[in-house]
Amino acid sequence: MTFRLHSRLVLWNLVVIGLMATTLGYLLSYSIREDIDRQIEEQLRSQSALAVAYVESGGKGRSFDEVADELGRLLNVRVTVIAYDGRVLGDSSLNVAEISMVENHSARPEVREAMQRGTGVAIRYSASVRMEFIYVARRANDYVLRLATPLSAVDALVSELMVRLAVAVLIAAGMTLIFGYLIRGLISSPLHKMAVAARKLAAGDLQHRLPISGEEEIAALGNSLNTMAENLSARMQELSEGKQRLELIVGAMSEGVMVLDSAGRIALTNRSVRDVLETDRDLVGKTPLEVLRRPEIDNVVRNVLAGGPAEMVELMTSSGRILQANVAPVANAWRVVDAVVIVFHDLTNIRRTERMRRDFVANVSHEFKTPLTSIRGYAETLLSGALDYRKTATDFVRTIERNAEHLEALVSDLLTLARIEAELPATKETVDIKLIVDEQISCRRSVLAARGIRVLGECESAKIQADRGRLSMAISNLIDNAIMYNKPGGEIRITGRRENGAFQLDIFDTGEGIAAEELKRIFERFYRVDKARSRESGGTGLGLSIVKHAIESQGGTVSVSSKLGSGSTFTLRVPV
């Protein structure tokens, strides 16, 4: 059982009061009683000497009983005259008849002591009068004079003192209870409230405040605790906001972040790491080896946890993604590595871009090398003497001119593609897409007629917001491809309509079509389905790439559907 502060104070006060009462009771019962008995004894000694002198001088001629009665009245004590042989000769408390019946007093201790030493003292219970007396006996010439006084007065005095002591104890106990109640109101109750409030603060309720009451010191303690709670609340708020900011920053990172504990198990991840690793599993508690199935990342993590420097490792996932994992140690205040942070960078697009750049350089070099080689060969032949042959020279010059025109077209297309890819904003204006289609068909009437290709136009007239130059360029390249790869006497069908907030333009040809495995690469630079035919026709291999970038730079899309032997359909969708 646990007592509160005021209860313990009251209990201890009561214990102290009880000890003090016991001590005082002992002093009253023994020490004070002994002092009073000693004083009475001294008084009786003095009175016994006077009594003997009185008996010797004024008691001659009278009986000892009469003298005893007279001395008893004068001294207000019991006076007994005892013969040396122990017979009672007179007693102030007994009559003559009673005296004769009193037993012999020779065995009384005070009488024996008086016979031996001249004076004897004893405190004992008197059977004759049934009271406790203090006896002082003095030996005279032929008798012993004994004075006695009852101790009942002393007992009454001690009892009265004990009663007063009991009353004092009760008063002290009552004052102690009142003191305990005051302590409860001024100290214990406020302290109890503070303890309850402190437990709430310890449990995390930092908004709770202590009531300010009690003495100045208690109130100061309450104010200190409230100030501490406010500071803790502010600090916790700062920590919480800092943690939230950190989580938002880490969560907003496009790179995957993974934090490992000292055992090498995942303790924290951000949202991007699941996208980077292409998994929906809960990664917390697992090891990188369990997640990635790549021993090299596990070895790097172990080295870094062992105190090694930060390392970088490049991985390829099962889906073909290329990841760069930067593994860095996290040291605590004692500079001991107890965590590891892994940041995953997706290098797939970078590596693809690098590959495309290498391919582009190789393709451009190849595209330039072929006509340049031809030009140089014909030029060297002309310089070697072919100029003297007019017909041959004329053919060589025309070949040089044709290759130069091809180079010019190639450079022009490269510049056009570079301008579009420079992400310059499209200059939009209101254009009628049907007029653009008609213009592109009109300027190709002679080519269409020469190849016997029929054009069917079903494009509705619609005004849209678009970049006229880029839209005309895209349509022009698609119509050129439809003519170039169509069969003689074939057909081109152009349809256009509004659909779901956009204008859709379909250009269909009746050419040989494109194999399914070629469709995904059809918009790449320098990619040709029929390379020989494309070069013969003067194509640069950049037309469809220009179409793609010209339409996408305006927020549109381009797609193709084709079946080998059944022609192709290119579809443009441009926002209205």
C-alpha cells in the first residue's frame, strides 16, 4: 500500500507524538513519582525527628495511643508507636480495640531498618488500611516511632498529569490531522496534480499544462514544468516538421532511395524505389540480395558497413533496365557506421541516348560518305581525262550534281530536325488543315500523274490552332512517303475529322506495307525499311523522325498501322 505525501507526514507526526507521549508517560510514572516519593520521605524524616522530640518532652504521663492520635492530627500523617519487640503501642488510625488485634510489626522492613540503623524507610501496601503508604520509622529510647502517609495523592497527581498528557496528545493528533489537511491542500494535492500531468507529458501529451497552485515553490515548479512542456512541444513540432519535409523531399525524388540498418536490412524506402526496381512488394526487412538477386550489390553493402568508403555499382534488372547504385555509409555521433543509404539512378534512357548518339554519328557518317565518295570518284575521273569526252563528262557531272543535291537535302533535313529538337516553342496560329492538305497534293500533281497514283481526299474543312510550318512539313513528308513507297497505279486516301477534342488526319497508301517488327523503329533517324529503294528515290531517312518531332512539339501524336502487302496508314492527332 502506498501513502501519499500528506498521509506519510501525518503518520510520521503521529508516530513522533506517540513516542513523545510514551516518553512523558514514563517520566511521569517513574521519574516524577520517584522525585515526589523522595521529597515525601525527606519530609517524613524531618517530621519523625520532631515527633520523637515531642513524645520525649510532652508525652509523659499519657498513653502512646493518645500521643499517636495527637501527633497524627498535628502532622496530618499516620503515627504508629511500636515497641522493640514489635507490639503496636499506639496508632493514630486505630482505636484501642483495633490496636490489640494488630499483628506484630517487628518484621516490618522499616522497623527492622530503624532498629538497626536508627531510621528506616519503606513503601508498601498496608493490609490494615488497604492502601499504599510510605513509611519512615525512627528509633527512640524504648520504642520505634513510625510516620506514614498514603501515596494516593501522589497517584492522583500522576493520574491527573497522565490525563492532561492524553489530552495534549489528542490535541496534538488533531493538530497533526489539521496540519496534514493543510499540507494536502498546499503541497500534496498540487504535487499529485503535477505528477499526473508529468505522466501525461511523459506519455507524449505535450499540449497538457499543469495547474498553477500551492505555495510559491510549488507554483515555481509548475511554471518550470509548463515551460519545459512548451519547449518540448516546440522542439517536437520542429522535429516533426523537419521529418515531414525530409519525407516529402525523399518521396519527391525521382531516384530510388533505400536505407539499410546495421544488419544490412532495408529500414526505409521512398515511393520511387518501387518504380525503379519495378516491384510492388513491401521491401522493409529484406536485404538487397533478396530484392535484386545481384551478389555484387550485397558485397558492396557489406564493405561499406564494415567501414569502407562509398562505392558505386551498375546493375541491369531482369527487365533490361540499367541502374546505377550509389552506396554511402551513414555514421553516428561516435563515427561508427550504423546505416547505409543506397540511391538508385535509372540510366536506361541515358544509355539509350548514348547509343542513339553513337548510331546517329555512324549513320550520318555513312550517309555523307556514300555521296561524297561518289562525287570524289567522278571528279577524279573527270580530272584524269574524262573531260575530253563530252557525253561521258556530262553524265559524270549530273551524277555529281545529284549526289550534291542529296547531301544538300540531308543537311537541310538535319538542320530542320535540330531546330525542332531544340524545343523552341511552336508558333501557333489559326490554320485550315484542309487547305494545307490541298496545297501539298496540288504541288505534287506531276509526280502523281507520272506514277499513275490516284488521291482520294475526304478531309473536312476545320480551323485549328497549330504551327503552320511544322504541320505543313509533317503532312508533306507523309505524302512524299505515300508516293515513294506506293505501287504504280496505286491509291492514296486522305481523311480528316474532329474527334475527342482533336483533329485526326489519316494518310493511307496502297504500298507494300511494313512488317510488324519494323513498326517500332519506323520513326528513328536514318531508319529505312527498304534501304536500297530509299536511296534510289533520294530519301535521307529523316522524314518520319521530322514528322514525329514536328507533331509532338505541338502537343500532338503520330502513329502508324500497317500490314505487309496491304499498305500503311499514318495517323496525326493535333489538339484543336
